Amino acid sequence: MLNGSEKRLFVAATSQNDGKTTCTLGFLNAYRNLAKSVGFIKPVGQRYVSVNGQNIDEDSVLVQEVCGLHCPLKDMSPVAIERNFTRQFLDDPAEVTPRLQRSIEESFTSAAKDNDLVVIEGTGHAGVGSVFDLSNARVARMLNAKVVIVTLGGIGRPADEIALNHTLFEKENVEVIGVVANKIQPEKLEQTRDYMIKALARRGLTLLGAIPFAPQLAWPTVEQVGQAIRAKVLNGEERLSNRVTSVVVGAMTAHNAIKHIKDEALLVVPGDRDEVVLAAITNDLLRHDVGLAGIVLTGGMELAGQTLELVLRTSIPVLAVNTPTYETCAILHDITVKIHGSDKEKIQLANTLVKKYVDLDRLWTALG
């Protein structure tokens, strides 16, 4: 630890899925060229995986895998909110709160050791964690960090949400040094940026960046789709990494379904619609410009034996679920796509977007 003089950047957001992880990866990548070394910590995590018997936030796992930081993984994710955590806290807050605070402070010391910059990623909006006395605003105060708020593109709603979050940070005497607007429709980028600058200036805030929407970051893989809908894999396990850029519902005649199938599309079709499946795999085999990402068979229905035998001769991923088509599509619509360490293209894109559209020099100076 550089005598407590390292720069401390807390990446907050107005809500979940606004782009904190995208910005965090971009900041870490960009500032590795300015700082001698950088560290990372996500003090409170809500989405976690088990690593060597410990519950570790997914974003901490991602950053460790991508950046190869020297800090122990557990110190990058000191508090993981497990099932029934809130009730356990409310039963004995006097014991739990000090323990959690000590854990975060000790882990931060480890994350900060020998680093010129520590990027601290929040979870959700500024008030998340208030129920157990560890809101993002309070944690930022505990760690004496300066905050950048990430919000979605737009004007009115983002400005309102920023005002709410900014107020809570102010209450905790935490400095918000700027805002990054993310996922802006490209054709509205200039207009949104101009009006966001005006709206933020009225609160004494600075717009540090306006990032256009990149649909590639929201494209899931077939494997992620399968996990979300709890599907059984019937075929094509070696191609589950196929990305899904669109979804086609095969509840129509075969020749009409084919008209809607684009390259890297996922076909969702009732399991007894053999003619649609046969048309789709034939189209995939004969055309070089259109390749199916995969097929999802719904309703717990099975293809005829001969049809299934033909499908199994292809390498097309085929998933099967018991849920009906409408319910399956509803789940697909609500999938939250998180960047994984294997998503090299997405990671590179995140780095490129932040480098191109965020004023990184201004942010670095504001960190003091």
C-alpha cells in the first residue's frame, strides 16, 4: 500500500446492468498504462460462484482472469450476499455489521497493496445494501473513494436517477467526480451528450463520457441460453459457444420460418414441428452465408426418430426444454448477459469503447 496515497475509483451505477462491468474493464485496461500497477475489489457482491469452496462475486472472477492481478481472489470479493443473508443480519445486526466492515477494510488493504490505483466496483444503485448498513454510498465513504456514476443513455430519466444517487453519495460526504452515460442509440449520441452535459451541470456534475450502444455485448452464447432456460443438450456440445444475435420463433409454416432465419439466429420451435426443424437444418447445410446458432425444442415434445437421427448428424447445437414456446421466449427476452473471461471479443470491445468515448485523462486528473 502506498501509504494510503493510491487513487481510489468507485464505479457506481443508477441501476443494475447499466454497464459498470464494461466501464470497470475499460478503466483497468486503460490505466495500466498510467499507473505502475492497479488493483480491484468488489466489496459487496450479489451474483457469485463457488471457487475452491468460497463464494466469489462473478465480476471479481472475471477481473482476475482477464487482468491477472496479484491480489488473492477472496480479497477481491470479501462479502458475497448469500441466500437468507438479510434475515440473518436483521436477527443480529450489532454483531454482523462490524464483522462485514472489518472484512471489507482488511480486503481493501490487500487489494491496495503496492498499487497506484484501486478500482472499486459497486453493486446496483447507491442505496443497494442499505438494509444491512453497507450501501454503495457508505462503502465508498468507508474506503475514502471518489465516485463515477454509470447510467443508461437518455436525458430525463437518467438525469432523475443520477439526482437520487448523487444525493445519497452527498449525504455520506462522498465526492462524485463524473458520470458516464452508456448504451446510447448511436444516431442520438451527439444530441444525448449535449443535453446530458447541460442537465448534469445544473447539479455541478461532469459528463466524462457518452458510450454508444453495442449490441454485441448483449449477445448471449447458446450455452448461456441453455443455462437460462435449464435446457437439456441433445446435440452440438462442441458449438455451445456460438453467439446468438437474434431469435426466431418457428410457430409458422416451414417456408415462412426460413425467411426469418438470419446468420447466428436461434430457432425456438415446438418439439413436434419436424418440418420446420428439417427445413432449418437443410437451409443451414446448403447456405454458406447463413448459419444457425442453435435450435431450442420446446414443450417437452420430441422429434420423430428419423428427424432426430438427421439432426444428430449435424453439428448444430440443439437444446430441449419442457416449458412451452411463449414461456421459453419470455425467459430468453429477460436474459442478463454477463461478460465472461472467455469472451475475448467482448472484452476487447469494452476496452475499445471506454478508451474511445470516455475522457480518461480528465478522469485520472479528477482522482487527484
